[in-house]
Amino acid sequence: MATAKKTPAKKAPTKAPAKKVLVQSKVVAKAKPDEEFRMPMEVKDWIDQAASRMKSMQGKIDRLETEITELKSYKKWAEHRILGSSYE
């Protein structure tokens, strides 16, 4: 009797290892507390002017918002006053 050759069992296919994604690290240079930076006077003046404009505009926005709320409350009062009046 001839014996049949035994074939080795096939291994289940394995997944290829996932590719590693390279993560670029950002190196941030931290300023030392005693380190001082200098800027041209034109830049400093421009920043000061911009800050002043922003402060002025914020004040204007605040005034307008309060005016809107006052006008809304007056409108509501006037509607009740006008529509609620009768000639009898």
C-alpha cells in the first residue's frame, strides 16, 4: 500500500502590518522670561492705533445695544398704550 504524502496545513493569510504614519512634531521656541523683543516704532504705533480703534468700536457697539433694548421696550409700551386706548 502506498501511503499518501501529507501536505502541511496552510496558514490563514495574515494582514500586512499597517503603515506607520509619520507625525511631524512642531518645535516651538519658547521665549525666556528675561528675553526682550524689540519692534520698530511704526509697528508699535500701528498696534496702539488698532487697539484704540477696537476699543472705540466696542464702546459704540455697547451703546447701540443698550439703545436697541430701550427702543424695543418703548415700542412695546407704545403699542399697548395706543392699541389699548378706547374712545368710549
